[in-house]
Amino acid sequence: MQRILQIYVNSTIMKATRTLLICLLSIAAVAMAYFCVTSVTTPIKFEDTRIEREVAVIKNLVDLRTAEVEFHHQNGRFTASYDTLLTFLKTVPKKELMKEGSLTDKQLEAGLNEHKAVKILDAAKKKALKNNKFDDMDALYAYIWANDADVKKNELQGFRRDTIELNMLEALYKGEYTVETIDQITYIPYNEEQKQFELEVNNDYKTSQGIRVPLFEARAPYESYLGDLNQQELVNLIDREQKLEHYAGLKVGDIYAPNNNAGNWE
């Protein structure tokens, strides 16, 4: 009887052990499958999110570049001050040259060029305005085309160049921003700390020929807009870019060498 009892106990233990092993193996299999799936889906999800976020980051960088290029166009330099840049966008008009007519080959061969033609027109307009009043610029041009000797001599009838002033935000951004919202182009999207793009300028850069070429650079490091995602994937991304000697993030311009203000994604 005792031997039978012992056999029964051993059998029961073996069955329990077998069941436990099966359960443990099942759990291990499920865990392994989970980690296998995660190892594949985590990088994919990270990359998809990165691409989605970079669309917004790039848009702000492009808009910021547009502002800096216009500032440089009017001032001959870039600015590293957001206060200065935003005040410029909000208060300074954009000057645009309106063109009508063009010089003929005959005029160009005679030595006439855009600069000389504009000087002749400006002198004619100045003379006309001394003794006459005109309802608008159309009337002024009609008068000098018909009456000014220098204009007629150089056959500049129909040739017109006027600098007009436009609303800066409307001209640059087609009404997408207002005075109240233009500040948002300075901030890095998907950043809870509301960090602004890193902005640097080098207005004293000179080429090998000694020509001064002002430069600017605006940057958004990966950590600034991907910092809340999987940290290992972020570390891998940064490490990969650094090994390739690339900037670990998105940027436009370069303060060390002229690159036509290109973005590193272009």
C-alpha cells in the first residue's frame, strides 16, 4: 500500500511539474513572440512618428528661412535676435519692384541698361512733378512717355519700373500668419518646453576671394522634437548621424560655409 501511495504521489508531482513546465514554456514563448514583434514594430513606429513630426519642423524652418532671407535683403545682414526679426516682420513693409516693358536688343547694343533706363525715368518723373499734378502713377507715366525728350530719345515709351510697398506678412506668407501668430515660426513643434530653434549668424564670413558673405543657421536637434519617444531608438538615431558626421537633427543654412541657405533634408 505504501509503495502504491508513493507511486501515486510521484505521478502527481510529475504531472504538476509537467504542467508547470508547459505553462512556463508557454509564457516564455508568448514573451519571446512579444519581444520579437516589439523589436520590429518599435523602430517602424519611431520612424513613422519621426517623419510625421519632421513635416511640421521643416515647415517652420522654411518659414524662418524666408524671414531671415528677406531681413538680409533689406539690411545686408542676418540677425540672431528673434525680437529684431519679429519686429521686422510685423512693422516693416516689403518692397517689390514692379516691371512693365523690357529693353530691346537695339537699346542694349546702344549702351542702355536697366540701371540707366531707370535713372532716365526717375529724372523725367522728377521734372514732371515740379510743374504738374497727376491723379496717379499711370497719368504720370503717360505724360513723361509723351513729353520728356530723354525718354523719347531713348525710346523708353512703355518702359516702367516702380517700387511698391506691400504688407510683409501677406507678401511672404500669403496671409497664413498674422501679427498675433507669426511668433510661432520661431518655436520647435512637439516640444512641451516651448523651445525656440537655435539661431546663429556669421555676418563676417569671407570667401577665399575676400568677398563678405553673411551666413545664418537655424537648428532643431532630434532631442527637441523626438525626446518623448523610445529612448533607445533616439540614441541609435543620434549615434548613426554622428558617425556619418551629419548634424543630429534638422537645420537650414550653415554659419561655416555658404550653402545657399539649404536645409539638410533637401
